[in-house]
Amino acid sequence: MSLFLVDVNLPKNFSFFNHNNFIFVADINLQMTDTEIWNYALKNNLIILTKDTDFYSKFLLSDTFPKIVYFKIGNCSLKQLHAYFNSNWTIIEREIQNCRFIIAKEDHIESIY
């Protein structure tokens, strides 16, 4: 089972994340920098879930990195987010097992191996 580190830009009170395999940056330290989140994920073998584009830039420039799912879906309601996860989460979970980075867009999912 994969463990996910949910960045503060995704809703903590999102019912989809109400499972033991989701850990929240907000529960660790709301003041964590992107670098601290990155290092925490590396140290604890966690997959980062984020809407922060800085993680994509850091990924491209790094030799060592955690697995990351970058949600490039813009602002949406919880209902829209729930619909997105219902339609795409199984694909994302399957893909992240074999790749290093996922860009989850509104209309498709890009995997970087």
C-alpha cells in the first residue's frame, strides 16, 4: 500500500483522503517549506500529492526525488474534486507505481518515467 503526503493546497477535510494511507503536511507542520516537504517525503518514502507547480520545477532539476502527483486542475469545488478523484484515482495509483512523476490534468494524466 502506498503512503501519500498531502500538501496544504489540497483540502484536508476531503472525504477521499479519510484513510490511513494519507498523511497531511498540516498535521506535521503548517510552516513546512517545499524543500522540507520534499525531504520529509524522501526520508519516509511518501508520495507527494500537490497542486504546487514548484514541485515540478524541483523534480526537473533534481537527481534524487520522491514520487509526486501534481494536480494541474485549477480551482474547483469539493464536488468537482470528488468527481475528478472518482474518475482518475485508480489510474493515478496504478501509474505512480511505475513512474516518478504524474501530472494529473483535467482531461488527461501524464506520466513521467
